[in-house]
Amino acid sequence: MVFCGTPAFALPSLRGLLAEPDFKIEAVITQPDRARGRGQERGSSAVKEEALEAGLHVYQPEKMKSDSAFEFFQRLAPDAVVIIAYGQIIPARLLDIPRLGWINLHASLLPRYRGAAPIQRAILADDTRTGLTTMRIDAGLDTGPTLMRQEIDIGPDETAPELARRMAEAGAPLVADTLRKLDRGEIAPVPQDHTGATFAPPLKKEEGKIDWPQPAQRIYNQIRGLEPWPGAFTTFRGQLCQIRGRPAPAPPEISGGAPGTIAVAGGELFVTCGEKTFLRMETLQLEGRKRVSAREFANGARLSPGDRFGS
């Protein structure tokens, strides 16, 4: 077997397969080392670090469509390739090499949320339930036949990183179970209903900009779904400001005002949103400054009546 993945989301499945005596991972494929962070120092992927610690052979092709990658798979001729959040499209000529195919763990109930950001898109859509799907990769984008599924509830206050960690852990036994049943001929792959497909494209920075006339719950979904990047942000006195908060009823002394209006009551900071709803702020971070509590922000900003975010 070959394991193919890059970020931390893939780690529980890699560890799970390594812990099972009936699976043997012959090689791990992950993205090439990339420059990361402000210092732009080259760093390894989470999967590479885990694989090296386990003493596994690591292969990092710059392009999976290269001849060298094709020769690599032909030489190994693995029974299966498990692929989780790898980050490259797999060319068609590689798909038929493994006897059981390329088995993908996708973080949605396909055909819903095909694409790169299914966890974030589910939260942004205010979904209360999502799930995991194992599928056999074909030449399309998350269009292959499905193998097994597991439904997962989304907590009302759960952020994208929190949900991703929980789903990654739940995915590990699902991957192992899928491989065993597929090898025994106990799974009949089910073609997806393409007419019911929805898509989860990569996140864009501008999606974090808050539109204050939206109701507080929708803004809260932005805060939850877009953590840690791009985050939910607005402007305050001409500066970008990252915010965190949650819907809450405003005390009687706050009458509201135009969307984005800021008010302080009982030591807490409230912002008026659309449909006569309010967001109680928790932390804020002005561009170039450290993150502070809402109380610290209010004290430092010396707020005046009518001050607004996003104006």
C-alpha cells in the first residue's frame, strides 16, 4: 500500500494504518517542502514528518503527472493507494495501477461539497450535519464512486479547525474498514448522483469581510468557518480589524442603530447586525497589533456614540 497525503488532517489515518498488522505501507507520498511563515524557511509537511519518524520511505514529486512518478508507481505496483488531502490532481494513467484503486477520504457526504474546502463550506452554510465519505478516485474532481459513509453532527459553536480534528480522527477507522471490505469484495462502489452535487471551492481572502447588514448568526458562521484563515474581519477607523464574537441578545439599554454600530453595556461590547440581531464581541485585533479582549478594545479605543465597524 502507498499512503498519499500532506496536512495534519491525514495524520490519524496514517497512524491508524501503521498500527494495524494487516496493513503494510511501502511508501508515503507528500508535497515537496515549501517556504512557510514570515521567515519563508522551507518546512516539511505534517505527513512527511510523521512518515520519517516511522521509518517510512518518503517520495515528494514536484508534479504527479511526471514520468518519474509514473515509473515510481509502476515499480511499486501497490494493492491500493490511500489518498487524503494530498493537494494535486492525480493523472488518469496512474489510476488503474493499484489493484483496489486510489481510495480517498473526503470530508463531506458526497456529492455534497466536492472540492477543497468542504468543512469550511458546511459551517458557512449553517449546516448542522456533515460527514465523511470514502470513495474511489476517478478522473474528475471528487466524482468517483463512493464506498462508505459516516454522518457527523456539527456543534453549534464548533470552528472549522475543531471540526476538522474531530473528523480526521473519525476518518481513520473508516479508511481501514473500507480497505478491508473492499479487499474482501464486500463493498459495491456506488456511482454518485451528479445532479445533486454542490461545490466547495478554495477559500478567498475577501470572503472574510463582514457584511454587517447580515444577521448575527450568518456572521458567526463566518467567524467559525473561516478560522484561522482568512478569519472574519472588518474595518475600524480605517484599519483592518479581525474579530471574534457570537450572537447574543443585547441588554435593554442598547437600542441598536445602523448595522455595524458599536455599543458598550455592562462591560461588554455589542455590535448591531441585520434583522435586529446583535453580536457580542469576544476578542479583536487591529492590523499590526496583538489580539485583545473586547473590554480592552473598548477601553483603548475610547468609543463615542455612533461609532461603527465597516464604515
